Amino acid sequence: MSVLKEMFEKWDADLPVTLATIIETKGSTYRKTGAQIIIDSTGKRSGQLSGGCIEQDIEENAKELRESIENYKVLQYLNLTKPDEIWGFDKGCRGDMHILLEKSNWLKQRRSILEKNLMENNTIFYFIVLSHPRNPDLNGKRLLTVNHLVESYDEGLESVIDWIGKVKEQDLQSGLLFDPITQMTIYCHKFEKTSPLIIIGSGDDVLPVIELSQKLKWEVHLGDFRENNIRNISNEYKISSENIGRNIDSMENFIKKYPNTTPIIIMSHNLDFDALALKSALLNNQEYIGVLGPRHRLNNLLAKINMSYRPAIRNPIGVPINADTPEEIAISIVGEIIAFNSKQKNKMIKVEKK
């Protein structure tokens, strides 16, 4: 839900925001359905939807939309079915992309709902009617749902709400919904939960990991026993941190705050403290436990806590790229966690659809 947080920051700065969302793709495209970026009134853009081929056009359209009375428009980039007349198929990816461009006023008016559910890490669904041939007055009307309960909606959408209610929430993903009876087309956006990450340690080598994680909009939670270190890091990077006592209860209480699907990196370089972290992570059945250091150090940690190796433990941590510097090691670690998070997301979708 990083896009929501970015919009909050823009609103706090009193900057109007335009939201650009990929609502449909065909063929090869740089990003897929559900990808979003924002463009503020100064023209500053957050993120990208292509390799740079269409961003300028999106920005120009965003400016036109801000200056118009319309609230939304759909942009089409048809490089597969209707290639550029001059460049043919060689301009960008060989695929079609449909992008919904909309003012964020409606969402801004419902900021309290968004912030509350963002804080509770709930999955928020946002719907907008793109086309309703039988009732064109419904075009552009919106609603928000959380846990299949309607939080807010525009007047006149009662029948649409009834229709959406018949769709199981586990079947809803970001994409277009079509009602063959009314010929209505709706875009449904699923604001995904923020990816959390636990880091145990506060040495200099955690900094590149934090920096990369923040670029990916992950929510970093730092824990260590060195109060000055964690305070300085927390202040510099604006992340949550906790001074963990050097005992098993304090460590367990810290780790149990987060789901066991939350990746945890153990890298304090203190054998006793790392042992506490490893034991707590194993007792909490964490599904990803990255332990920095060579295998013989992991064996020492396991012997110290009298526990055996489990597949959830990643050691040596990270993708095997012969990383050497702290920055390279951070790339290796983050790459492995990206792969883990992707598997978790796919697993959840498969379970939900059963």
C-alpha cells in the first residue's frame, strides 16, 4: 500500500495528486495489471509503468486531466494490436497497456478510512465503474470495501454493490470485472498489504539492507540491544525500532508481533544475541530466517540453543552471487527475500481460490 502512503504525503504538502493504474495488459509489457504510480501537481512522478516509453505522455495527460472538469480518463498504448505508424513494433515492448488516470479527490475525502485500514494492515478493495451502457450516470462512480464490507460508496451504486457482493472476495484481484447482463465494466483495485521485514542487528552493514528495502517500499522493523545504534538508525531512516533485552522473553515478544511469514534477518554479529533471535524465530515457526555468516557459525548458534537445522533457515543468506561488500551482500539478501515474498503471494492466491 505504499502508493497510499505516498498520496498521504502529497496531500499533507497540499499537492493535488493524479493516480495512474494499469487496468489491463496484453502481450509483453514492462509492468502488469494493478501497477500504480502517482503524479503530483508539480509534475513530479513516483515510479514508472514502462521502461520510459510512455511516462512523458502520462504526465502530459495528467496535467490535462488536472485542468479539466473530468475526474478520470483511460489511456491506451496499443503496441501489439496497433503499432506506431512510424516505428512499427520496435517502439517499446510488444504489448498493449490500458491505464486508468484519475484525480485522487475521492480517495482524499476518505483518507480516515484508508489510514485506519492501512494501520491495521487490512486489504482494501477500490472499485470504479468505467462503463455502464444501461445507466451512463454511474460511470466514474466509486466504492471502497474492506473484508467484503462496504466502507464508502457513491449514491446510486446499490445495484452495483449487490452484484459485487456475489463475487467471493478471495476471487477478487486487481483487474477488470464485467457483467454480461448489464454490459457493465468495473475496475477493481486490490491495495496489497505492505511487505514487512524484521532485521535483528544495528551494525553498519544493516544500512544498505534498509536502504534497498525502503526503495522497494517494504516496512522495516529493527531490533537490537544497542540503544544508541537503533535510535540513530531509526531517526535517520524513519523506521520502527525496539531496544530488545538480552533475554529470550524480550526477543520472543518482539518477533511475535509480526506474522510468521515475515522474513527475519539475523545479523547483530553478537553470538549470544543472534542465538536468542534464532531460537525465537524457530519457536515462532518463521518461514524465512536469514542468518548472516558462514555455515560453521550457524552450527555454533544451533548448538548453543540445542536446536536442529530447518529448511526455513537461509544460510549462507542471500542469492549466491559471490557478494563481498556490504552493498553486494544487501543486494543478495534482498533478492532472496523478493523471491520468498513472491512465492508467499502466489501461495496465498492459490489457497484463497480453493
